[in-house]
Amino acid sequence: MIQKKVCMVGTFAVGKTSLVRQFVESVYSDKYHTTVGVKVDKKVVAVGEQDVTLVLWDIEGAETGHELRQSYLRGAAGYLLVADGTRPDTIANAEALQARAEATVGSVPFLLLLNKVDLGEHWRVDPEELARLRALNWLVITTSAKTGQGVDMAFATLAQKIMGD
């Protein structure tokens, strides 16, 4: 069986751990637990006729690309940048984190997940900022770790990109 390392990258409290739990276990908890270091989970997904085990590295939050530990990223086949749609600064920080990740692992597939779309009345995403990122060929998906919206699709899309489909 093929295994591919996928890293979850983003600032503190954007929902990286909750997204992984929703994807792997179909569970959501309102309790916030800070990730210290890295937590590793696995899930098998089908990509075409092939089963692929995604080895998910949930990396502790970093405010800047400089704080992102390179050692956690090494060997990643792809990564999910996670930002909180209610906190625009996390979207801006995602650019610095993406630059650091690319400097470490090269040009591997990644997606930007705008999490917490279920908090519609608090949503603070600038459409012009998203248009700018999409113009840079960033694939942006809105997700909710709480409701599960977009979660399976995001991981499946990244798995397909990693496998070259």
C-alpha cells in the first residue's frame, strides 16, 4: 500500500486538529486542545483504483513561517494550509507559512482551507484577497470542522493532487 505524508500547517486555533478529527473519526469537540509538537493520524482514501494511506501530521500552530519547524515538514508529499475565516490575520499568515513550507519541501501540492465557515455571522474573508490568492494558483476550499462541510472533499482533493490525478 502507498503511504503519503500530509502536513497540517497554520497558526494557532484555526482548527487543524479539529479538521483531522472530523476527517479521521467523524468527530467534533468544542473543547480546545493546543497541539504541542506534532500529532500523527492515518486514514486510507481511494484515489481512482488505488488505496492510499494518508499519514496526517498535525503540526503545532505557528504565527510566522520562521516559527514553522522544518523537521516536521520534511518528507511531506503535500500539505493543507489552514486559516480561520473569522480571523483575517490567519489568512495573511498562511502566505508566510506557505513560503516556509515550499522552501523546505519544494513545490508539492497544497490547498488553503478556510475553516469555520459555519460561523457565518463572524466570517471576515476579503473576496479580493481570495481572488489574489487564486490568481497565484492557490486552490481555496471553505470548510467546517464542526459540520464536516468540505472536509472530506479537501483531503480527497489533496490526495488526488499528490497522486497526480
